[in-house]
Amino acid sequence: MNRATDRYYKFDWATIILFVALMLFGLFNIASASQGGEALDWTDFSKPYTKQLVFIVLSVVLIILLLSLESKFYERFSSIIYVISMLSLVGLFIFGKNVNGATSWYGIGGMTLQPSEFAKAATALAIAKYISDLNTDIKHLKHQFNLVLILVIPALLIVLQKDAGSALVYGSFAFVLYREGLPQNYLHSVFLLIIVAIISLKFGVIAAGLSAVLIIAAKFFMNGKKKNRNKIAKILGISLIYVGIAFAVNYTFNELLPPHQKDRITIWLSLEKDPEKLERMKKLEAYNLNESEKAISSGGFSGKGFLEGTRTTGNFVPEQHTDYIFSTVGEEWGFLGSTAVVIVFVLLMLRILFLAEKQKNSFSRIYGYAVASILFFHFLINIGMVMGLIPTIGIPLPLFSYGGSGLWGFTILVFIFIKLDSNRINEW
């Protein structure tokens, strides 16, 4: 076997095996969630599970293409890929198809394509390219602004298409920027912003303001470097900003949010004081979540078995094969199966992080961290949503939720990194 041929086979097979295992197990759970008590018919291509099988077969073709390209292609053309991806998002405002209130798809024949799923990989490439540039200093305000701009453009375009859940994914890049040297103060500010927003909604603006003052004061006095007079002035100044944020959060929640989003947050934080009204809201707005929780709890320790979930086969959870696919895992495979799925996801993300740290060039390392961060965000939000730990957002579970665009988007995301990593392994 010559060197050129040998290089082709030296991909990281641990990552590939974990990826394929999740994809195939996801297929069988889609089959359970969409067969509705009928016998499975893998020749009926009108069923979601047979369509997903076709998507998987096409993913294999996509993988071969991704791995056939030179590793340098992705770095060299990352900016062009990003621009093309952004143009595909802009095109939705003209040629997009409206599905469930969101104009996020192109209609192509009898199928739809969601460009926001591919924009994640394009943005990860653009971020990796910009940070790895020798002229970029992530601690410089100008370069920080440019990085934020790279992230805000796709997020804003997606929000305008009324797909806020997909836009939130771009928050996952904060982990990448932090890893590459973004000052910790930014991360602390984001966490404080979240805390202030929640306290403001739950207990009021005054409580949020006092909390901000205490947290900021504790941080400043723990540093213990500057004079107390300067510290007090800064504490008051920053606290006023967060009080203003608390007012803005309350105004946005009460006056600007669509009713269904407002109800989801109300249920999550138990903001409604009338228990009867809150219960009615749960039955209406949180119907999917309630049925999902019932399905998961009915699975018990070991589950009811493949195609044996009564709530799954009875279609109690609407659209269970998409965002709520993890409830199928909980009912049919129980605590053991759910834990196994979580472990495989964690192993995949840890493997990607492990490989990212071993990269010999910064572009590959940064891109690897972006891949792991995006996967982690989807994984955390989706499972937290299905279990009622966070409000319903509408983010799919990677490799599990039904959909060709989502599957291909994650395939592109992961296998570009596998190709980049193979270049490190096979350098000669």
C-alpha cells in the first residue's frame, strides 16, 4: 500500500464509529416514534423513518465527498463558503417556503432544504480562519467586534426568519472564543446577564438590581487591587447598566414577546400566581412537554422495548420524531438506554475535544472546538427541553431528530473536522 493510499485510511475511526452508532440508533427511534402502532415497512418511502434512511444513505455520499477534498481546501476557501452560506440565508426572504410560521426552507421538488443547518459549519470555518490569522489578536477590541459580526450576521438572518431556536446556537461559539483567549470578563458578564434576567422576571427589577450590585461588588473587592473610591464608582456604574437591562427584559417580556413564547417562559419559571390558570397553561402551551415527561417516566429503569412504548405508538407526543425524539428513548429504552445515549454523546464530544487539542495548526484546533461546542449546545438544550429543565426552544437532537438538513448539517460539521484531523495524523 503506497503512502497516498495509506493516508486515506487513517481517519479517526473512534469518532466515526460513535457518529454512526448515534445516527443508526436515531433511525430506529424515529421508526418507533412515527410508525403509529403499525408494522414497519421499509419499502414505503412516504414514512419518516424510510425518508431518514434515504437521508443516511445520501450522508454516506456526502462523507465520501468531504473526505476526498484536500484538508487545505476548507481553510483556503472558508471565507467563500461563509459568504455563500450567508447568501443562501438571504435568499430565503425571496424564495423561502413558510413551514409552521418560519420561512427557513427552500422547497426543492417534493423535499425541503434548511440552509441554517449548513450555516453552522460555514460559520465555524469562518471563525477558525479569522482567529487563526496571524494578524488577529482576540484581546483587541477591533478583532472582537469582527468576530461578533461574523456570528451576528447568520443569527440575525435566522431570527428574521422567525427561527429563534436555531439562532441561539450561535451562542455556543462563546466557548470557542473563551478557549482562544477572550477575556473572562465577557463570559462573566453574560452569566450575570442571564442571572439578572431570570431574577427580574421572577422577583422584579429591584431584586435583580440588588443582586447585580452584590455580585459585582463581590467581584471587585475580591480583586483587591484598586482604591476603594474607584471600585465604588465602577460598581455603581456597572450596576446601573444591569438595572437598565432588568427593565428592558421586563418590557420585552410583557410587551414584545409573542404569546406562545411568553407562555413557555411563564410555565418554566412559574410566573403565574394563580395555580389553576398555570395548570391550564400547562395543558395547552406545554402539552408536548407534559406528554414527553409522561413518556419518559413510563419507561422506568429498563424501558418497554423497541416498538413497545404505549405512549409512543399511541402518538401521545406530537411530532415526537423531531424535537421530542429523546422521549422515545426514555420510554422504550428506559433509564439504562437513555444513560447509554448520553454517554455516547459525551464520548463523541470529548473525543473531538481531545483531537482538537492535538492539532498542529490553530485553524484545525479552533474548528474542532467549534464542532464540539455546537454539538454540546444542541445536546444540552434539547434534552433539557424534553425533560422540562429549560423552556421549549425548538432545537433538534443531533443525529437523532428526523430531517435531512439537520443530519447533513451535522455530517458536514463533524467530517470536515475528521478530514482536518487526518491531515495531522498523516503528515509526512
